[in-house]
Amino acid sequence: MAQPLMPHATASWMVDNTALSFPQIAEFCGLHILEIQAIADDMAATKLTGRDPVRAGELTMAEIEKGQKDPNYRLVMQKGPDQLRRTKGPRYTPVSKRQDKPDGIAWIIRNHPEVSDGQISKLIGTTRTTIAAIRDRTHWNIANIVPKDPVTLGLSSQRELDAVVAKAAKAAGIEAPTDTRLEGDREELIAQLRAERDAAVRNADAVLQGGGEEATYGGATFVDPFKKQ
């Protein structure tokens, strides 16, 4: 399935400007639902500037309205971005995040020893020499390297990491770990956020249809500017 040109920025816009469910946004943007949750909670490393997929010609308002009416509806992209073939070589990582690579590599080595150096190299965008130095603890800065989740560091997406781990586990003949972070309290939190968003939409509709002069959401009160005083 085609994905928007800037998935994280597009997801940020959709969270702020639509009543689509998190799973719908995650699927359309090709992201993990936890990434959408982080964007909604402003827990991302940097605040994203939203990118309007309607103006970009990737989605229509009619398609968004279909999705808002049916949480199980799968959004259909109108026109995907032109696909460019990636040249061979290490994955590009912004300069600001390159210093975090050793921490991400150390986390994978510690938590998923079945993942090969070649797979780590492609996922993180580093050399096998660096990986080997961290693995045998001969890296020049080994004393300051602290294992950290590469997804949290912004070095890869959760979906990419999960795919690499699953592939490595299959090759090693072991069972891939199951992501259980959406169970329990997080599921309840997401359900609560959806309920609040649905309530906000209903309140706004009531105001526009003359059902009241004010609507309340998240502690803020919205007043119909066209209601006669």
C-alpha cells in the first residue's frame, strides 16, 4: 500500500485536524500505533509540523469523512508520491541523531542477540566495524554508551524494528517476541482518547445545528460565533 511522502508530519496533521481513529491513521501513514499515540501525546522527540495530505493531493476530504463515520474503514490514497529507488549504501541519519547510534546498536545487541550485524547495519545506518566494536566492548566510547530503544531515539520506526526482529528470529528458529505494550492501561487510554474525540465531534455538531451555544472539550469551552447574543 502506498504511503504519504512525509508519514510522521501527515499523521500529526490527521491527529490534530480529523476525528479518525489511531489505527486508521497508523495504517494510512504506515506507522506503528504507538508512534501515533506519541504524536497525539506530544511525546515525540520534536514537535512535528503537520502536513496536509488533502492539499498534497494524497487524500480527499470525502475519504476522510468516510473514515470518520466508520472506524473500521481503510483510507484509500488518491495519489501516492513518486517512488525513488534507493541507492546502495548505509541508511541516512540526520546529523543531530548520529551520536545516538551507538546507544541504539547496544540496545539491539542486548535485547535481540539473534539480529545479525548486517541487519543492524541496514536498520540503524552504520558500519559493521562499529557494531563489532560495541559487541566486543572495544569501542572508543564504550564507557558512555547506554543501551536505548532505537525507536525512541528516532533511528528507526517500530514497524521496521519489528520486521527485522521477526526475520532474525525466524532464521534462528526461535519465536519472535510479542509486542504487548498495547494491553491493559494503554488500551484503556486509547479507548478513552477516542471517546473524548467522538464527544468533541458530537458537541461541535450540536453547536453548529443550533443545539446549544457552547461545547466543552478537554476543559476548554468553544462558543458558537454565529449564535445571536
